[in-house]
Amino acid sequence: MSEANAGGDNDPNMTTITVKIPQAFLEDLDATWRAEDFPSRSEFIRWALRDAVKHPAFSRKG
């Protein structure tokens, strides 16, 4: 999980984005990052996005 700690919330190189998701999915997301012992929701989301970009397990190309 060391990569998940790259760049904290006060890092001037970070950009804030807004994402709309269903409440039920947010509840699942929050349960997951807590269960996996991430320090914050933002750290977990950064880790998940980084993993999806570096190691895509799917393709939307038909």
C-alpha cells in the first residue's frame, strides 16, 4: 500500500475533482477503504484509479 500514500491532501500538485456516484455505492466504497485500512477515502480512490490506469483488467473497446 506504499503507493497509496503518494501525495497527501495538502500536496500543491494535487487537483480536486468532483464525481457523482449513487449513495449505495458510496457506502460500499467507504466500507471498503476502512476495511482495507486506508488512511482516507481520497487515498483509496487515488489507489483504485492508479491501479485501473496501470493495470486495466477490462477494455471498453469492442
